[in-house]
Amino acid sequence: MNQPLRVFVIIPAFCEEQLIQTTINHVPAFVEGIIVVDDASTDRTAEQVLTLGDQRTRLISHEKNRGVGAAIYTGYKAALALGADALVVMAGDNQMDGTDLPALLQPLLNEKIGYVKGNRHLHERVRDMPLFRRIGSRLLAVLTSYATGVRLGDSQCGYTVLSRKAALHLDFDGMWQGYGYPNDLLIALGRRGVSIAEVPVRPVYADEKSGLRPWHLFTILGVIGRRWWTERRRSTLLNQQPIRMNSSSAERCRAHSMYLAVRCGKARTHPVYPAQPRLKNGPLLHHRARWLPKYLDMASQVNQKQWHLAW
């Protein structure tokens, strides 16, 4: 495959000594680098990675178990530092088919797409998925679609590609670190206007042992609600319009706020208010206007220049 992108594969691994070498061997040859993040495994996972001796592979080990999300974000940071253009995630239990990777990368060639997800429900072998997982992933996809504002068919599939440009929209340290990270990431990207695409991928279930348990469903639901509320507040603050002062009471509140700012040394030029505010049916507000409370004169004495700039 002639691939103009610098593609790096991130493999989060926790106690995957039996399958980690198979996973690495199935990564396509056109991939420039492989970053295995060992999340404090208690078995021989790290030893197996080093024994394989793959020239493309770099091993990063966490001192403490921090969760699958944390392992992926550690890999993202390392890949970005190495100049990656496309950040691919493939699980360490060999659940991702390497032959599906070219199809996942294709939408990324369109600069409008920032995040590509695998969708197991679109594949002809979807029935290879256990029934419980099919039902659970469908339910979570509906809830995540609502929170994201983007229609999704398989929010829980971990076979993904993130563009470098989209990665710069994220604060990895503030993202959810454990189970539920795909939902948290999807909502954060969707609410920031990053375009998301889905591509059919083959579900692979064989010798791996899943760490997912039924009670993790409630954790994921909490993650969805948390991220939705966080992004909603963020959007509200970004879109908040400046307050127009058209009454004396509002101006008194403004004066009191600026007095506190000046006293704390935090007054700054305010670009949102380029014009001097006017009193209702009156002249321009002046810092020596007698109707203002006594603290207004106190503020002007602290620093008249800062007071004028702030207004």
C-alpha cells in the first residue's frame, strides 16, 4: 500500500503474554512504528515484546496499572513526539484484523475527517460477536450518539485511527483513563467539531480473555454523562455573550467586580467592551460619579490607569 501518511500503531497491553507477539506480527508492513504500552502487567508481556525483536517496535511500561485509556494516551503522546500523522489503536489481545487497516486509513486522506472508527455491526460476520456484546454495544452507541451529536453504530469498537490534527484538540491528561474511554473520547471530539467516520471491520473472537464485566456497563454510562455535562458547560462558556449594562444596578455590580479585580491586581484591558458604558439616559460612566458606592473611589485610588483600561 502506497501510504503518504506516517502511520504509528499503539498497542495497549495488560497481561497479554500469550497474544502480544501474534498481535505485533499481524501489523501491516507499511506501518512505520509500533508503540506497545505495558500497563504494569504482572506476567511476561514486556519480556515477550523484547524477545520478538521487531525493529519497528518501541516498548513503554507504566510503573502502576492506570487503565486502558491511560495506556492509549501514553502511546498517543509518544507517537506524536515521533512525528506520526495517523495514530492507530490495536488491542494487545489480537482482536483487530490487520487487513482492515488500509480501509480505516482511507477516510483520513480526506482532510475533513479527523477520527475513524471500526464498526463491527456493518461487517458480514457480525454474528461472531457474543450476543451480550452486540446488545450492549448497540445500547451504548445510541447513548453516545446522543451525547456526541454524531450518529454512531459501534461506539465500543477499539479499532480506531486518530489524525494528528484532531489529536491537538485534546488534553490527554484530562481524559477518562479506564473502561469507557472510547465514549469519553468520542464525545470530546464530536463536541469540538471533529468529523468522525465509521468503517466496517471484522470482529475477532478466539483465544483472548476479556476483562470487560457486566458491571462495567454502569461505569461507562457514568462516563458518558460526565463527558456530556463537561462539554456542555465548556460550550456554554465559549459561546457566552458579553453582558450589556443598561441599568444602574448592573453597573454597580460591574463596578464592584472591577474593584475586587483591581484590589487583587488582576485588572486587564477588556477587549469585549471597547466603548465606555453609559448610564441609563445619562452621560458616560466616570470613576468619580458620586452615585457609585464608596468602594468605587477606593478602586480609583488603587490604580486609576488600570481602572480605565478595564472599563
